[in-house]
Amino acid sequence: MAGTAVRGRLTWQVATVGSVSDETASVRTLELDVPGWAGHQAGQHLDVRLTADDGYVAERSYSIASAPDEPVMITVERLADGEVSPYLTEEVRPGDDFEIRGPIGGYFVWPWQDPDSPLLLLAGGSGVVPFRSILRHRAKIGSTVPARLLYSARSLPDVIYHAELATPRDDVEVIYTLTRQQPAGWTGHSGRVTDALLGEVAWPPGQHPIAYVCGPTAFVESVAAGLVGLGYPPDRVKTERYGGVGGP
Amino acid sequence: MDALDGNAIGGLLQEIFGAEMTTAVATCATCGTAGVVAETVVYLRAPGTVMRCRTCGAVLMVVVRREDVNCVDAEGLAALEPS
Amino acid sequence: MSPISRGFHGRRRESPAETGRVPPGQYVTTDFPVLSAGPTPHTELTGWTFTIRQAGDTIKSWTWEDMRALPAEEVTADIHCVTKWSKLDTRWQAVSIDTLLAQVEHDAPYALAFSDGGYTTNLPVADITGGQAWLAFGYDGAPLQPEHGGPARLLVPHLYFWKSAKWVRGLELLAADEPGFWERYGYHNYGDPWREQRYAGD
């Protein structure tokens, strides 16, 4: 694993967009060429800084979607009232440059302490992005820890990485709940994540699991509280809030 | 705009302290609660970045960016210990 | 200077007609950005009061009904945030601070506005009188929303907008100036956008 992933001074550096691909109607993945990139840990993020020609600057953070040994990729959801996301999802072309800083974060990373802990990932909307990195990394290192992803999305067309998640590695279970719209004949869960649904999917606390919750702030707080209510120690529930009102 | 958490200022804190700080333990000077920086309440969309205690709401740290300098007020922290 | 991001404009649009109305360093926006240093308070009108205090004593207090019974006006103003966005021709429904201060006897030179949630900001009394400041309860023809400072906020358009305290609950009248929240953290004590007084010492 890249030992320099979290140590030392961070500096802004120029990244060039290598390729773009649309995940859904409002979500796009950008592959970035970052000279001298020292690698990252699964779950980390990077900061993006855009400068307009009159000097106006905007900064945002995005989770890294790729596994540690893959080229850097970020997945961006276009927010209706966004300032940066419309640019990254609609304007940016391969060959364009912008500044990035990273990788960042030593908390929301996997593995964490005991790599054999059963892994519970809970994603609200675009909160699934760091989990793609984590699940790819888990597969690459040949980990056999039990892993479950509970993914709350507005509708099936809003599910990011659907094809990739539809062909999970052997022991990764993906459970969806669609909050606003379900396709005809849907037999999966509907509506927001409830304590009852958490009770069904969460690894029992006695198995010493570790949970990662990522997505809009309201989703994260509700789900994290639900897990603590099930008996998860708070320090075994890791949270990363995306804020905003987008999401399921 | 909803509140975020300390993950959102990981880059800023690394710029200020020269080290990864989201796993650092912050102790609130107002209520004494200790917790990792990643789990503090953070408001980014302000004239400055405001970090608040998740337990009591008191301000822990404020960072105001002035020209290219980060002005850091950490009086709300009784302690900040990198892990 | 950082490399330019091709095609990035941010949210703002500027038109030639705005020249002269926009202080130095500002960008005009048609949005109404929400900036906050803490959680949005949600205060019931039944418990809401606006209070003038001096030397530790309450010298006058208005309930919501009291305040709404006072003469109010439509105020149209350009507003300028220290984070560089300006919004032109914002429309407010508000009671003039002159109307409120006319009901108290005072000779204090300074005021500290205080809000639900603990926010404070300081202003010279000379800057919140003479038709320069309001207690605003309506925005754009509708009740002021909590995210923008409702039920009521201070409106002082000639200074940077951090002086227009959201969720305001009163004024502390002071003999000596006392810095409020952002002033303590390095922002300018007065905050005149036309002299670009963003930070202490500017």
C-alpha cells in the first residue's frame, strides 16, 4: 500500500482529464491523469479547485471512485443549484486541466484496524462513490471478509455503477432500497432506510463489524443513529456527510 | 446547506497542520467531550470555516482565509491530538 | 496565479448596467446563497421577542405581534457579502430600526446585535439609524425563511452582509465597541464594502 498516502504537506497540482463517462443522467465519472500521484487508500477523497478567467475560485471535495492501484477517478453528481458540479458533469472535456489536492483522509478508509471485521457499507445516493473504491480494493487484495452494501437511491435509473454492482464478487451482497420510484415488478425494498431494514441487513454487533455510512447529511445521521441503536459501538460506525439536499 | 463533518476539511487541515488531522482527537473546551475531528460538525459556507462540537454545539475552531493565509482560532479546543 | 479552468464561470453573471453599483472585488449573482456558521434556528413566533438592552437591563421588548403592528416598509437594496457575491435589488418587508429605537431613551454610541444560535455582530448606532437599517421579516413578498434568517433578521445594506444578523433577537446598546462573532475571528470591525474593508486592518 502506498505509505505516503496520508503523510506530509499537500499541495495543489494540475490534473488533466483523461476520459469522461456518464454513469446516470446526472452523474459522470472523470478519469484524471495526475503527475506524481503517490497512490491513495480506499475511501479517501480529493479536493478540486477551479479558477475562472477573472480569478473567481471555487473548491469542492469528491470521493475517489477508483481502487488504490488504479488511475485516479472521481464520480460527480450534478446538483441543480450547483456551481462546480454542472461544470464537471457537462462542460469538462478530455484534455482539460484543473487543480486537485490529495489524497485526503485517514478516517473514512478501509481497511481500518482489524481487516477481518465484517464490512457494512451504507450509501445514500452519490454516497456510494467511496464504496466502489473499497469494494474494488477488497476484491483486489483477495479479502474474504463478509461484505454488504445497502444502497438507497431515488430510482433504478439513479443507481450509480449499476452494472458493476450487478456482478458482485462472490461474497458481496448488494441490497437496494428505492425511495421515490420503483420499476414495475420490483421486489426489492422501497422507501427510506428504516430501523427495521437496518435490523435486517446489518451484521450483528457480536461479530465485531465495522460500518461506513456516506451520503447526504440527513441520511448519514439517521442511519448512523439507527446502527448505534442496534448496538453498534459509535467508534465502529464511520460517517462521511455530503451535505446538501440532493440524494434519496 | 446542511452541516458537513470534519472529513470535508481534511485538505484544509492538512494544509494548516502539515499532517492528516481527520483522525486527530479534538477535546471541546466548553463541554469536555473528546472525539475525532472527522466527526465534528463543520460549516463550510460562511465567511470562514467553522468547526463545532457535535455534543454541545460550541465553536471548536474557526479558519478564516485572508489573502493566501489561513488564520486559525482554536480557542474552543482544550486539546487537539493527532493519533 | 492558478491555472485557468477552461469554460468555468461559476454562477455569476455580470452586465454593463451593473457597473457602479458593484463594490470592488464583488461578483453579481442572481442566486441567494445561504451561508451559515452554525445550525439554522427554528424559532416559534409565539416565543419570539426583539429586545433592546443596555447595561444588562432590558429597556424595551416587542413580541411578534407588537413588532408587526409597527409601521413597516418595502425596502429595495443591493446586498454585498464579504465572500464576494453581491445581489442587486433585493426586496424586503421591514420595520426601520429608527422606529424601534425611537421608543427607547438612550445615548449609546455602539450596538451589538444578538441572535438565536449565539451569533453576534457589532455596529455603530450611527450606522443603524437615519434610515440605514431595518428589522426585516419578509423577503420578496413572502415571510423570511429560516435559512435566510427568518423569522426576522437585521438588514444593514451599506455594510457587508455579515452585519445583517440572521435570526436577530435584539440589540445590546454599549458605551464601548465590542467585536461580534466574525469580528473576533479576523473580519473588519466596520465592514464598508466600498472601501473593501473585509478583514481587520484593511
